[in-house]
Amino acid sequence: MIEIKNISKSFSGVKVLDDVSFTFKKGQTNLIIGKSGSGKSVLTKCIVGLLEPDSGDIIFDGRSFRGIKTQGKKKIRKEIGMLFQAGALFDSLTVEENVAFPLKMFSELSTEEIADRTNFCLNRVDIINKNDLFPAEISGGMQKRVAIARAIAMNPKYLFCDEPNSGLDPVTAIVIDELIKEITEEFQMTTVVITHDMNSVLEIGENIMFIYEGKNYWVGDKDSILTTDVEELNNFVYVSKFLRQFKEKL
Amino acid sequence: MFFHIGRYTTMLSFLFVRPEKFSSYWNRLIEEIIQLGIKSLFMVVLMSAFMGAVLVIQTASAIESAWIPDYTVGFTVKQTLILEFCPTIISLILAGKVGSNIASELGTMRVTEQIDALEVMGVNSIGYLIGPKILGSLFIFPVLIMYSMFFGFLGGWALCFLTDIIPIEQYLMGIQSFSYENYEYIRYALIKTVFFAFIITSVSSYFGYYTSGGALEVGRQSTKAVVYSSILILMFNVLLTQLLLS
Ligand SMILES: Nc1ncnc2c1ncn2[C@@H]1O[C@H](COP(=O)(O)OP(=O)(O)OP(=O)(O)O)[C@@H](O)[C@H]1O
Ligand SMILES: [Mg+2]
């Protein structure tokens, strides 16, 4: 469980996050949704400590992340897996080395065990026989999947995915969503997925936060999102004419 | 200005944090020694040889006098190579090659969020990425400079061999003259090199690591890296020469 309390963040006077509070639940796929530029990535970066929020607190299972020493931060960070919006694979390392990187860095596993674990993770995201290629030599969608494999390599307690299925075809996108949901339940992780894809929202949205202009505007799940009467959210959900007609029939 | 000095110092202080795992740091160190040093060797050797040759021509034409013996040319070439050319000029050239390489590598890693990815994993990204670069250069640049000296002499020798500007024996005699001072001078050159190595790698790493924005910014930062390390090299050259030779 991750609790965020009253997070605010400005960049040179411009408020990007305004007093955001929320609780991400354990064993669930928690969603942050919102328009492009609404502050989703900034919020995630504040949670994992890549950005320092101006105010507020972040609590990982009772452990406050703000105002603690580097050593304590490191300990929590080793329990975090993160998928960046653009993948952020290390381009000097091969696919296999990328996934093995956290294992080599932090685990006491033997070389064979690392190779096994690496291949297991790569299989999980359907990347087969690509071990020796470099990130630049595989497609964008594959990079994304390798990045997921790297994020789950250490069996994290907290998994953050910034738009895991942008740039993927609809079929693979659903597969990735399902995968995230599956491992979340299997390993009882606290998973946070950022998305603006309504398909994923309806597929995996158990606990959803809608960010609008830097504020936590609405909280709910995949069922209540369809029947909400918050106008800003409706504008987000029912974008196409087809969907609006569908809404009227509801 | 003070902001940069402050952030630079903070960056350096992170280098002393105990590494997570020594084996991966060791591998990174070897990698950097190859990347920064061995891959510059060919360029250094070639440039030094040509420079040695041209120094012979220049010096010989400058002191074309019956009163000054030919071996003076060899002596002057030796002094120039050891005292200034090899440590300073080659360091400037390395600042161009290695400096822009480091800054653009780190800058790209920054803008594509690879550095963030390291940090989220709990890796001390400064220690992991920059530490081995600095340490590797402190070790390998002096080696490069010694190669540079050797090939500088060789270039001069080759020129004497191919032309008849001065007789080879005279050149060699000049090179060997006052050899009791050589140790002192080489030591001085290597001390300077170590300082320059530190300047090049730490300053370029600084500019690369603190890139923000996109690909365009990476280019700008790598230009800055080269400019500032070159200026600092020349500044410290004056300082160190004053300190070490007086
Ligand atoms: N480092 C930064 N410096 C200044 N402004 C920033 C910085 N990072 C983000 N912003 C601003 O914060 C706002 C929110 O950005 P953010 O990346 O969180 O959007 P997002 O919701 O993730 O959008 P998308 O869905 O397109 O990824 C944007 O207006 C952006 O310009
Ligand atoms: Mg984003």
C-alpha cells in the first residue's frame, strides 16, 4: 500500500500538482488517468523520489519516503520496479543484460540463476530469442516489453508503469495489461499504472484516480467511471461520437 | 557560476559513497579504460609522431646558425615534447575527443531517462557512471602521454632519417643530453596529466550528467564540456607549471 498525502509540485512558478492525495492498494492495479500534460508522470516521479515534491508526504507501507536518509531511501527503492514512459533501457547493454542488470547489481544469485530469472522474465513478456540484440535493434513495442521484464526482474513490491501500452498494437496492449494484472495479483504487489487508454481502464481498472489540471478530480473503478456525471471525466471517457451515443443508451 | 561550482562539488562528493557491488564497478572501470584510453591511443600516437617531426623542422630552421651545434635541435624537441606538447596539447585534444564523448553519452542517458532508471533501482548513478570514468582516466591518460612522448621522439627521428635536416646521431645526442633532468621533467609532465585527466572527465561528466531537455541540449552540453575543460586545462597549466617548475 502506498499513501500519498497532499502532494504539490511547481516548476518555476507553474503549479503542476495541486494537493493530490490518494491511496494505492496492495494486490490491485491502481490507475492514474488523465489528459496529456495533466501531471501524471510528474506525480509518479514524485512518488518514487526522482522529483522532490514541494510539500506532502509519501508513505510506503507505513514508511515515510520523505525526509529519510539516503540509506533508507535505497532500501525502499530496491523494492520498486519502474517502467518509464519511453522504456529507458540502457542502450549500451543487450536485451538480456538490461534485464539482468538489477539482478547482477543487487542480488546474490549465481550467474546461472540470473540467466534463468532473466529468461523467465523475458518469456513472461513474450520476448524470445532476442537476448543478444541491443535496444536500438528491436521495435518500440518490444523495447517496452523488455523494460517491463526489467521492472519485474527483482520481484518488486511496488510496480510503477508509465503508459505500459502506448505504442503497442491493441492486441499486445491487452496482453501487457493482463500480464501486469496477473503478476500484481500473483505477487501481491502494489501496482500503479498510468494510462490514457480507455481500453486498459475498462480492462484492469480496479482503483482509479483521475487527474485534471494537477488535481485529484475523481476516484472510482471501471464500473463507476462509465456512469459518472463529473463533466471533465465524461469528456475524457466519452471522446468519440460513437461512445457518446453509447452513453446515452446507458 | 557559484551554482555550478556548488553542484559540481556535490557531484564529486557522491563519488565517495561506497559502491553497491565491487565486481560491477570493476567491470565498469575496465570498460572505461578501454573506451577512454585504448580507443584514443591510435590518434595520440599518430598526432605525436607528426608533431615530433614538425618540431624538428621548425627548430632546425629557427636556429640555423653555425655557432649552435645541431644536437640543440634534438634537445629543444625533447624539452618541448616532454614539458608542454605531450601533457598539455595532447590533453587538449583528448578534452575534445573524450570530453564530448562523455558529455554526450551521459546527456543522452539523462534525456532518455536511463539515469532516472538507475536511480529508481537504487543505484548511485554518479558513482556508477562517473566514478569509473574519472578513475580510469587518472590511470590511463598518463600511459597515453608516455606513448605520446615516445612516438613524438620517433616522429622526429623518422624525419631525420628521411631527410637531411640534421644528422640522426646529432638528433639522438640531443634527445639524450642532460638525461639526469629527464626523470624530473617526465614526473612533472605526468603530474600535470593526472590533473588534466581529472579536469576533462569530471567537467565533461558534470555537463553531461546535468543535461535537461532534449537531443538539442545534449549537443549544447557537450560543446560546453569541451570549451570549459579546455579553458580549465590551460588555466591549471599556468598554475601547475608555476608551482612545479619554480
Ligand atoms: N522537468 C520539468 N520542468 C518543467 N516543467 C515540467 C517538467 N516535467 C514536467 N513538466 C510540466 O508538467 C506538466 C505535466 O507533465 P507530465 O509529464 O506529468 O504530463 P503527463 O500527464 O505525464 O502527460 P503524458 O500523458 O503526455 O505523458 C507539463 O505541463 C509539463 O510541461
Ligand atoms: Mg507522462
